Amino acid sequence: MPLTGPMDDPEVEEKYPGSKAYTVCQSGAFMSGVFATVTGGLVTFIGQSALRKRLPWGSNSAMVISIVVAAGSGWVVAYTRSRECQQKWYKIRSAHEEKLKLLAKEDSGISTQATEVASKPPEQPPSSPALPKTNQYGDPIQ
């Protein structure tokens, strides 16, 4: 079942197009990661139990190895699926932004001169003498 919450709000979907699809995709990615964690751990542990006499390590080491394999496999699956969700969302957002740009061009029957004036940054008043540069903590940089 996908995550629910503020992402179900139509205003959020309007502001962030594709957020609903992203939420569903991320939910699936996390569940796939959980499934891979459980499956990877079980398969590794059962395989080591079956080969117990042929392996040079004991049952404690087998448990540690199973946990490491489980965590690693779950992370890899969740990470790759999450990246796929991000790429999908970027494509949806890019397509939406391109659509908005095309609509804005069609609607801009107003003179382009007004647009150029509006796009210029406001003129800055004369600045005071140069202050010493400071870092993020407020200490002067030399």
C-alpha cells in the first residue's frame, strides 16, 4: 500500500507535479528493499546451514555474514529503485515545466518590451565601503 498523507492533497500535486506517482514509486522501492533484505538474509543463512560442514567458519560467523548480505542486498535494491523513482519524477517535472513555458509563450501576446523591462534586475543603490568578508560563523576571512 502506498504512503498517504499531504501528497494526496490536490494543491500539492498542482504545485509539485508527479508527486503522487513519486510517492507510490518510493513506497514500492522501500518495500522491495525490505523484501530483498529478508530474502537475502534467509537465502544466505539457509545456504550456509546446508553447507555447514564444508565451510571453515562457525554458526556465529554464519549469522554475521547473513546479516551483512541481507543489509547489503536490501540497500542495493532500495537505492537503485529509489534512483529510478527520482529519474521518473525529474522527467515528469521537466515535461511539466516545458509545457508551462510553451503555454506562457502562447499567452504572451503582450509586448516583449514589457517583459524585458520586468526581467531586468533593479538598480542597486551605491554601496557602502567594502566590508570584510566573513565565513558562515561571522568570523572575518583574511
